[in-house]
Amino acid sequence: MQPLRLASFSIGQTGGNPAGVVIAAQHPSENEMRQIAADLGYSETAFACPQGNAWRVRYFSPETEVPFCGHATIALGAALAAQQGDGVFDLILNETAITVEGRNENGQMHAALQSPPTQSAPAAADLTAAALSLLGLQQGDLDPLFTPTFAGAGATHLILVLNSRETLSAMSYDLTAGRDLMREYDLVTIALVWVESDQVFHVRNAFASGGVIEDPATGAAAAAFAGYLRDIAWPHAGEITIIQGEDMGAKSIIIAEIPDEKGASIRISGEVRQI
């Protein structure tokens, strides 16, 4: 059982977020999955086994199981397409069911997932204050057009929109304190966002809950953020581009397609490369 190593939301043969993928007749034991994820050292590894006409999928970070991971799902879609042929694959997660599409075009792997339903609500004042303190930010660093928001699309994230690219570039925090905060409030990441235009956003995702400082591309948070934009009637014109990983030297591109229906699934897509 050799794990695959793929990078999702890459730009050709550069960038992207590394993920492990294990496709097997049955899942290893939970302890084995934890150990494989820890040995790989990527932010998440997806484990898939056939269940009827679908695939039963679980996700593990080096430290914990997570309910949903976008970039590992994108990597899984590419891996399933390579193994099974291009197509749309039904996935059964711990708490919901989704689909992922994988295809190969002229040697370049592509994948697109349909996220779980989205939801968002203003973040509580104590969570916002704690997150700002963790990140060394002040209220004046936030973009006044946006409210700090608790958003989800299969996993929960805190969204903080900043008023400058320089503030985004300066993101820094203590990993242990970040882990404690995220676990206290049941957050998978804290997403820091800077708005370049109505349809282009630069993002950094603090991922202390999974034992790493930052993710270079985060599909689940992208879906949650896209759902939030829909909830506030942002002029997204049905599709946004998220640029992530620049400050890590691993520039990644995430495309989010946003239907009109409130709470509806977000289509998250991107390129995939082998590592």
C-alpha cells in the first residue's frame, strides 16, 4: 500500500498543496492511518476504499482526523481518474456525501469537487478578539466592508478580511497557541483574506489545528469563503479566483464557482501535479 503524493491547485508543474492519497480495498486501522499521515507529513492525507458504487473517504492530518479536506479531495479525484478513467466519483465522508470529478487533458491532471452545503454567521466577539490577539492584529487591520465570520462547507473556518496585502504578508503566530484556540472553537483554519478585486482574492490559511502553521491551498476554506460571499450578496458574478501560497513560495490557484441558491454546494476546481 504505497501512498500517492500529489499537489492540488498547482500551476502546471509548480506550486500547489501537497496531499497524500491512499486507495485500497479497505481502510487501514485508524492508528495506521494516523501513522501514515504523520509519516507523509503533509497537512492532510485522504484514505479511500470502495463502498458499493461509491468511495468511503476519511482524512487525517499529522495530528488529527478532519471531517473534510478540499485539496486532498482534489488530489483523490485526480488519482481516481488515473486509476479508473476520467469521470465523476461519489464520495461518502464521515458526515456527508459529495462528488469529485477527475480528468486528464494532454498530460495535465484536473479535478473539481462539489462541496458540502455552506453556511456562515458573524463570529462571536470573543472569538474575533482571541484570533486578532493570536495573529498580532488590531481591529483597524480589518477591511470594514466585511464582518469576521464563522463559515463552513464541510469543515468550519474563521474568515478575517484584511485591509492591505502587506498585513496579509506579515501573518505570524505561535503554533501551540493557535492549536489551542482552533480546538477550543472547533475551527479547522483561520483564513486571512485580502481583496484584489470583486473576483480575485489573496488568502493565507493558518492551520494550527492540523499541526502546521499554514496551508498553501485550502479547498474547504475556499468553499466556505465563497458561500460567505454569496450570503452577503458580494458581486462575485458566479465565480472567484483564490490565489494562495504566494508567501510560502508555493503559489496556488483555486477556482470557486458559486450558484445562486443560498447554502448550495460550491464547485472547487484546479490543476494537480505529481510530486
